[in-house]
Amino acid sequence: MIKFILLIINIILFFGMNLYSVAVTVLPFESANPNWVEEYMVDDGMPRVLENVLANTHLFEVSDYDLFISYFASYEIVASYKTLQTNLQIASEFVKETFDSDYLISGEVLNFTLNKGRRDTAEVEFKVNVIDINTLSVVKTFQNKASYSLPANSPVHKSEDALFNESALGRASILAFDKIVNDMIKFFKISSLSGLVTRIEDNKIFINLGKKDNIKVGDKFDIYKLERVLELPNANTNTNNINTNANTHTNSLNQTFANKSNIPKTYANTNDNAIEEYQHVRSNDNGDVWFTSEMLYRYRFYNTKENFVSSAEVVELYDNYAILENKSDKEIELMMRVRINKK
């Protein structure tokens, strides 16, 4: 079971790398009304909803929000990740070290109202700022709203709840963010679709893109084999592909911990070379102590390389997937990346 979990985490981290034309990291949201934070936890919930809407377009590379805030807990500065709502300098420095993002996305909840009656009606409105990660300038602000009604006995969930999307507030939030994301796609003029190989049968290649992604029969996709390259600051470079054996990965982690046993147990913020060595226990001048996961430490130094394998055309099309015909003699594997060829 442990090996399986490690393999799944490995796959998630591997395919979370920047392979799209626009890479973004969503920051915790601000709220015009503090009650919405206390009652619905919109400061954390709305970034997750926006992240899902962005990811479902298959057009953006979106940093995993939960991984983002988890790793920030082990950052050199012991501070709440909520400070990233307004401290864009810290946010940009951290994101540039941890993710290969082009833009930060800050947001504010302007309306988050649930009117109960014969029908429960939710009304929401959001403002989203797209911020250049290098200059910290706002390149574009998007704002939109939506409403959604459910029967009077409809459920009410906090926005962090797994069932939030089934509530009136959840569905209204998805609709509003969908409008915002569509405006973002138009602003960035994104047209390159990217997906994954999910199944292989003889010369048929199944991919996770379909009619909903405006794919058409005859569209041509380029297929890439991906490798992730670990380039640590101490020049310890290691290359792996998705077929990395989970047992080898586990042994590697254990060996690394053993090799680091002589590292001092304390850590000062003034150490300019701190990032060059993994330290699983740190402290600052105020006496705060916190822990760092090696997997998350290494994650920030992974770069993804892609190697072209072959091209194939869409021969069958369905709502949520398409089938490509492999006419080449190249071996196609599960979880290879496919990208539409517009030439």
C-alpha cells in the first residue's frame, strides 16, 4: 500500500509540471465580508474552485493549491500562508523557487450570499487579478458574478468541503469562475490543447480530450514522452520517467535521510545557502520549529523535459475522450503527453 501511495504521489508531482502555454499559481483569496471566511472558509475554498475550473480547460498549468500551502509551511520564513494574500513579494519569490509559474492569481470574494426560501438561491461575485510574477504588476483584472437556485432543502457546505460543488453556492461559484476563465483564455489567446494517453488497444490510442474540448475527427496530435530531471543546487542531478519503480523511489528516500543525519538540527533565516541542503528540522531566531518533507523539498527543483515520439490523428470522438490511430512503429505508452498540432 505504501509503495502504491508513493507511486501515485510521484505521478501527481510528475504531471504537475509546466507543459502548457500559461502557468499560474492561485493565492489565498481575500473577502469583502469576514463572515464569509468564518462561515464558508472562502479564503481557501475559492482558490480550490478556481484551480479546478482552470485545470479542466486543459489550457493552463495550475500549481496544486494544497501542495502550495503545505510546502509554504516549511519555507525559510515562518509565517502563515495567508500573508500571501497581500505580500506579493514573498509570494513571487517563493513561487519562483517552487513552481515554474508565469503568473500569480490573487482574488477577492465580493459577494457570497445564500437566500433561503421556497428555493435556495446563491449569488456570488469574484474579482481576479492576474499578476506578472517578475514585475508584480497586474496585467489584467477579471470580474464576474453568477447565481444558482436549488430546492429549499438543498445542502449547505463550507467551500473546503468535498460536497461543496453540490450546493447552490458551489454551483454558482463554478459558473462565475467559468466566465472568468473563459475571459482569461481570450485575453491570453490560448489555443494549444494538451492531454494524456489514458488507454492503448492495438493501434488505438485513447486520450482524455473530447468533444467538450472542441476536438474534431482529423485533428492531429503530437505525442511526447516525458522525463523529470531533478537538478538540486548541489549539482546532484537525477532523471526519471513515469515508469520509475516505486520500491527504488522508497529506498532512495530512506538513503537520503540516512545521509543527512549529520545535518545540524537548527536553521537560521540568515543562512544564504540554506536552500542548497535539505534539512528536515529547522528553527528561526524566535524559537519556532518546523519540519520539511524531503519529497516537497525535492519537488521545487524538478524540471520536466519532453521528447517527441510520434504523431497521430483523431479517428473516433466522444464527449470526454477521443481515439487516435497510431500508424507509426513507435511504441506509445500510458500517461504520455499529447498536444494538438495546429500546423
